[in-house]
Amino acid sequence: MQPRFDPRPWGTQDLSPIYPNHRFEEKIGESWLTGDECKVANGPLKGKTLAQLSEQYQRDLVGEAARDPKRFPLLVKFLFPNEKLSIQVHPDDTQARRVGQPWGKTECWYVAHAKPGAQIALGLKPGVTAAQLEEAIHQKRAEEVLNWINVYAGDMVYVAGGTVHTLGPGSIIVETQQQSDMTYRLYDYGRPRELHLKDGMAAVKENVKSGKVLRPAPLEIGSGPGKIRYSALVGAPYFTVEMFECKEPALGLMTRDDSGKSSAQILVAVEGCGVIEGPGMEPVTLAKGDAVVIPACIEEFNVRPQWTVEFLRAYLPGRPYSEPETRM
């Protein structure tokens, strides 16, 4: 996929931790990798958008686990906060349907890099009500009623729809979310951007299951220096995200999970470089900052590291998951 760089007032011109060869004249906040309008970078489908390909290939691309066969189900992007983002909320499925949208926006954040002291705000402080949040917004002290937590490289954070949240500066995030851009901006520190208080406050939930995901210890596959380290980062109703750290080939990766249902696979490299191979396809390079989409109809594929590669793998679960165990 071609990254689609999105300017934001809270972004940065220096994306070198992920894109060392890119130079930007304006502040970039986000690099979209699998949005509807993101384009294929190579091969016979070069230049086509994911929206066009989902309409054309349907289940062959998105898989059987997708709710809508004509819509690519997951949006993955890098976030580069250099200043605080607006305080915002995304609706859950129920609230989104009330305003005519097919689904809401639950997401998760993998912290790829974090400077000392990097923080996020997730939910309201214990005992704070939505009415008190709205009052704090009008009094220009909304930050005071949020639950601020420190983040560190390797953290996985689950952000359920309805959670008031923001990112502070100092981290680089890989966000995996439902394919939606429904964001209600509640407070923006005086920046001259539109706020969405009526719809936003209707979407706010006081009690949510958001937080840092509690997850099992990584598995080490193989022996000696050439190991594969596998981490199940999050399993949730709308996405599964895993991490592979490979010094040896990861062979026999499947587009079906243990439910038997298939899903498109999204691989995002956060360090190093590798080559993706599959039956009937040309090998594709996966280097830091790249995203590769594996269509659901490719039953099996391999990732061969060029020395080493660390990549995230995101896909739709074929069976219903409950929300993950988290802590603040």
C-alpha cells in the first residue's frame, strides 16, 4: 500500500523514526495505510484504491469474517503526535447507527516508540460524570477531568467506542480501527477548529473497558539465535493484532483463524525488512513503515526476514470475541 500522509496541526515534519527517507514541508499527523482511498503501490492493481478493490473482489479480498463484503473492514495508520491532539470521542456501533452510519469506531494503539514521559488520556477520572466533563469543556479545563497514563514502547491500548481520549506528544502509534472516520472533537485548546459538542456528548460513555491490554507472555518459536518471537497483542470484537519478531522465516501463516473463517491480513513493519511470499504471487518487500494487504483468498503465506523484521499482523476475528482485559 502507498502511505497517505495527512497534515495535522499537532503533527511533525520529522517522521524519520518510521520514514527516514521522507522530507515534509508541513506538519504530518497521520500516515494512512489501509483507508478506503489508500492506493496499491505495486503489481497489476497499482493505483487502485481499497474501496475500488473491495467493491470489485468482495469476499476474495475482505474475507468471510467481514460484515460488509464490499467494504475493506480495517483502517490501519501511524500517528505522529508532536503536540496534544484534540480531546475527542468516537461513537460505538449503536450511536453510529443513530446518525445513519453502518458502524462506529473502536480502535487500538500499539506504541511503536515513546519518549520518557509520553502520556495519553483515556476515559474520565473515577467519579467524573459526562455532565461534569461538559462543564469542564465550557470552563476550558477539560484536561483536568481526564485519566492520564504513561505509555511505553510495546504497550497495546484498547480504546472502545464512547471513550473520551487524546494523545500527548512524544510517542509514535500504530492505530488499528474499524473502517470509520467518525470523530467528534470536544475540546481543542483554543485551536480554530470546529467542535462537535452535541453529537460528541451524546456518544460519551462514563464507564468503558478501555485501557492497557493485559496479555500473555510472548512465545518463542525455534531455538538458538534464529528465533521467532510471537506476541498476541489484542483480541477484540473488531480486530485481532499480533506481533512477530523474526530472525528466521515465519512459514505457513494462514488467512483463516481457528474459527475457519477467512480475513484479509494487514502486515505493518515497525523495524527491519522482510519479503512476503505466497502461491501465485510475486514476492513483496515489507520494510519499516510499509503496509502489505494479503487478500483473504491467499490461503497461506510466508514472511522471510532480510536479517530481521518486526511486523504487526491485523485481521478480523472469525468468532465473536469479548472486549479484552485491560488496566489503566
